[in-house]
Amino acid sequence: MEVMDKWVAEFLIRSQHNPTVSPTHLLSALRFGDSDDCVTLKVSSVLRDLYDSLLRGSVDEGTLDLLEILEKLQRSVITESHKSAYCWTAAECTLRFMWPLDPLDGLFTDALERIWTKRIGSLKESGSGLVSDELVKWETDLKKAVEDPEMYQRIRESNIRYTAISFLNQLLKEQWGLLGSSSLEAVAQRRFRNRKGENNVEGDGVRSREGLNGVDERTGRMESDNIDNSNENGDNRDVEGVGCLEDDGIDKVNEQLAAEEEGTMGSQEQEHESSLDKGDKMAARELKDYLLEIQRQIDPPSTRQVQEPNNAFDHSVNVTPQPSRVNRTGTSGQDHIETPDNASEKGSSSQGTWSGRVRPRLSSPVPLNVSPLKKINSTVRRPKKFWTPEEVEALRAGVKEYGKAWKDIKNANPAVLAERTEVDLKDKWRNLVR
DNA sequence: TTAGGGTTACTC
DNA sequence: GAGTAACCCTAA
């Protein structure tokens, strides 16, 4: 599994401003396995589902499912907010079936059987930490309410939903806090700290850069800039938030960073902050490409653009880049397939290009030619695609927030506007204001 | 990157 | 043919 897939999946799942992400579909499209190494990503997915449910105002038995999944994913001791959220959500799920005056006339008894006898009964049998004293008390009261009209009426008129939502919100806040920064954010933060550190060590660029290659003493985690060294040491398995990297995954990251460094090494006299901006922009471009691809993977087939015939990327296969690489940096102007072997050769030739340090020079990542907006043949006009109400709404909101900065508008809502260029946005706005 | 004019495809 | 929406081209 490609490390970038996981980073971007995590980024998308945690981007709560993106209303179109379905964590379940996303993880399914990216074909994540069931290995325990991906727990963080899966926990993020469950939390995102919970968050979306709350946004929709849904507190139902699907919420109970999510809370149970969350318990199974987490290895640590279950928190009090988790227990309370489950308890009050279960009560709310039952309360909604207390609509008839006589409990025996409605679905209340069915809900009791389904939720409390079967579902929570199974939890008790498995020794689940979700079974709290509070939950047991609720079970007693609800079952008593079947025979006790006064109890039934009192529960029926209580505002359980508010309490359930409060605990769910508390749980979400707590769990997002426990997860900490996403991998991309963590890398960006570390890079920023490192760049700042470089600025503080004037006239000793080599040493300061070497310093970047050490393992973070506080976290013990691999620094983004030390991946090449980690490879040499064989200690390359623990990247924050994505702990299930395979060797080729590390290599891909290595390529990204090597490519970035290649672009900045020749201008060491430049300000460090400007090189940081370059890295950020490169990451943003890569993110955009991956996002477009992921969006196409999770969209229903009926909503997809017809693939251009000469776009070689096959969407029916894994979204990860193919092992063969096309070198577009050659001076001959003619592309060729670069094998891992000749990539190694390039690596040996890069010695002395920066600080005299021996590091493999890996091929630049091949941009996935997957954007539906990329012109494959300049003589072919894109098929006409009418704007959806969601796209128009996103455009209106974007203009309201950013003005006529079409690129910013698109970047602010990449999922909805994935199939529109900045020029499309401008043209559509021109039509709208006519 | 954006603006503005032009082109194409479609409907009436 | 006019009007419209989406797309394309090019200059700044």
C-alpha cells in the first residue's frame, strides 16, 4: 500500500470541511487491509462517520454500531465519555419508539428486545467495556417502563437526545485530541521546526542538515527529512499516523523528498522560508492529484467522466502508481521507462551534489495523468457537463469568501469542484451574474 | 492566475 | 437565427 494513499486518506477523512468524503467508501476504494497497523486510520474513519452523523442530526442504531467498532479498534482502556455516549445513545434509540401512549401497542418492546436484550446482551457476554453501571440502570428502568406507565411517561418526556449528543461531542473532541495531528500536519510541523532550526545555525548548513536526519528525540518517530538515513539504518517503519508502511512506501516518500531537495539544493542561498513554501506547494499539487483520483474511485460509475481513450491509467485497478516509471526529466526530450535498476544508477551519480553525502537519487514521482480536466489531445474538446446545484452553491460560497480568486475557491472545495478548472469557475460566474 | 473575447453545442 | 451554457484561446 502506498504511503501517500494513507496520508491522503487520513487527510481527507480528517478534513471536516469536506462534506463529500465517505470514510467507508474511501478506505474500501484504497483497499486497505485488516492489519492492525492501520488502526489509526480506521479510528479516524469511525470518528469521521460519527462526526458526519452528528452533523446530520442522526443519533440512531448506526451510531451504536460506530461506538462498538471504536471500542474494538482501540487497545487502550475505554473512556468514560465513550461509555456515557454509548449508554445515552442506546437510550435515545429506544426512546424514539416510545411514541404510543401504551407501550404494548407500539415498537417499544421490539426496540427493547433488539437493542437491550440482543445487542447489549451480546456486549455483556463478550465482557465489553461499554457495559457500565449507568447502562445497566437504564436497562432496568426501560424494562420496568413496560409495566409502569408512570415510569414510561417520565422517560418518554425526558430530553435524552440532548445528553446523548453532548456525550458524543465530548467523545469526538477527546478522541480527535488523542489522535493528535495527522501525518501530513505532523510532517509539516516537523519540517517547519527543522527549517527554523536551520535558520538558527548560520554558516553550518551541512551540520544543520545532518541534524535533520536524526530521529525525533521526543517522539522517537522518523523525521520526514531522514527517510534516506532511515533506509540505511533499516529503521523506517514508524511514521506517525501511518505505521504500516512497506518498504516501497518509504521509497515513494523518499522520492518525493529527494525530488523536492533536488529542486532546492541548487539554490541554498535562498531563504529557508521560501523553500518551505516550495515544499508546501509541491505537497498541495500532489494532494490535488491524489484527491482527484480518490474522488473518482469512490464516485458512483454513473457520475464519472468517460475516460479519455489515450489515458493509459486504468481505474479498474489499484489506485497506486505502477512500478514502472516514466522519466520526464531527460534532456533528450524523449520519455523512457525507468526501471528500479536504472534509478539506482542515477542514485550513484548524484554523489556530491549536496554536502558530499551519499544518498540514492531516486526518480521523480510520475504525475498521475488522471485528472478529468487534463487535456490529452488539444484538438479534442471536453464534453459539455452542466453544473450541478452543489457545484453552483460551492462557487457562490467561494466567491462570497474569496472573491474572484478562482484557484482559492477550487482549493477550498476540491471535492465538489474536482471536475472544474479555475477558468470554468470564472466562466460559470460570468454566466451567473449576467 | 485571471479576464475577456471567441467558439461550439444545444434549445427554442 | 437568437439566446444560452459550457468550453477554448490568449494576453497581461
